[in-house]
Amino acid sequence: MRGGNQCGSAYCGSHKIHVYHICTKGLESGLLFHDAEDYQAAVNLIAILSCVQEINVFAYCLMTNHIHVVAGAQNRNSAEMFGAIFKKEYSQHYTRRYGKSKVFKSITLTVKELSDSNYIRNCIAYVLRNPVDGGLVKAAEKYEWSSMPCYFSDGSGGTGIPLSAMGVRNIRNALRTRRDIKDCGKLAFDGTSGVVPRSFVEYGFVESLFNNSVVNFCLSISKVDSAQMEYDLAIRPHIRYNDYELLARIDMIIKKWFDADNIRMLTIRQKCKMAGYMSRYCNAGIPQISRILGLERNLVGEILGRENTGLPD
């Protein structure tokens, strides 16, 4: 899954990908990042894990009490593992610096698959706009701890020193990691304290999403409906409908889409379409979808597994 900044074969042409929004729920009474050292440690960790876990990072934003990452992964388990390991290893950094060992136990990790190219664009715009909505800066490009400077850049951020040109001990001392990442050829060190963001952020993929237009990119960030995106990405994933509530919700969709009075009137093809809707917008799992639509669990699993996200035209 290591596509590189030029987009590897897994991400080009007609190939399909899975893209996820990975987010840690914010601390209610505390900060995840107190100073530049904390922020840089988190950026380094995202870069290292993108290589070790074979995750493609499309966008990230580190806020004072939570993080956002938009990433490509082989499957949901891979995305969840990336988030869980980040949470564990950054908590170790936090404990070493501040002596607090249980701060992260109450932090919830949310992982949501993005269903189409438009949704991916809106999600990236929302993530990069977070510091503006949070009142930290007046313009997204002014925020230091997001991937915003990586896109539509002339490379002025520097190319850095390839890790392959550094000794193992130097890498471990510079990035404060025990992981063997010398062979992570795409990563580069900035010479002072961190990984060069453009060496691990898939900026080429993101630019193509916006038709390689910096105008479209900036307009999307300025106009994205942040409140709706926050609901879709952070609140809705935690909402669970019981069977009765879900039936009432999808009855309205069935009448609108298929002019049918109930589920029994749907064809198999129509039920397959409903399965995707129930998974994406109602947070329903395979067992619940199976019993409500009257489909075999294996079939529901195949339907949802085929709903990969394709590259933009």
C-alpha cells in the first residue's frame, strides 16, 4: 500500500481504494499537546506508522486535544490498528514527559470509511479547516501542525535527508524510536527534530482529488460544512439504532427510492443497495443488516466488502 507521493499502482487508474477518517475524541479536561516537542513527536509517529503499518496518509491535523488523520488502508482493521498503535505509543511519550499514565484510557478512537470521492474531498477540507473553526488561526495555511503546507507547494518545505542515508542509531536518536525504519525509503529527516511532512503525505493523490486546482482546493476548505461533517464523522458513528428504529428509518428510504411499502417488496439488487446505505449512514453491522433485510450474513459481508472507494475521474 506504499503509494509514494507520485501515487503507486494501488492508487492509480481504475484501481479502487479504502479511505478512512481516523480520529481520537478530544480530552474533556486536558491537552494532548503542550508544546512543539509534543506536536513534533506526534507527526514523527504518524510518519513512522504510515511506513511500518503500510498506511497512506492523505491528510492530518493535530489539535490541542484531539487528532484527525485521513488515510488509505487495505481494510478497516488496518486503519483501526494504525489508530490504536498511535494512541498507545503517543501515550508512552506523554507519560515519559509528564508522568501521567492513564490519560489516554478514556479517549475513544473513531474510524469511518469514506464512501466516495466527494466525501473524501469534504473530509480532507474539514480536517484541514479544523484549526480555523477552533479559533487557532484565521487561515488554514497558517497552521503549523497539519498537512496543509504539503499541497500545491513548490517544495519550499525542503526535501530533507533520506533515512536510507542515515545510520540506525542516528535515526533512533533523531526520531526517538526503537523501530527499525531505515528501509522506509520514502521518509526524510529535516535535520533538526522531525520527519519532513511532504516525504510521507500523499499530496499528489489529494491534489488530483481537487482536479489539480489550488482554487478548487482552497474553495472547498472555505466552504465545507464543518458542522455536518463533524456530525457524520464524530457523532453519527457512535449512534446505534435498535431494529425497530432502523426499520422506521429505512421504510422512508424504501418508499423514496423504490416506491415500495416494505422490505418484502424489494428485489435482491435493491436489498443490496439498502445494505450499503444501512452500513454507511445508520452504522448498522452485518448481523443487524442480515436479519432486517433477510440476507445471508456472508452475502452482506461481500456486499460491504465490494464497496471500495475509487479514484476520482
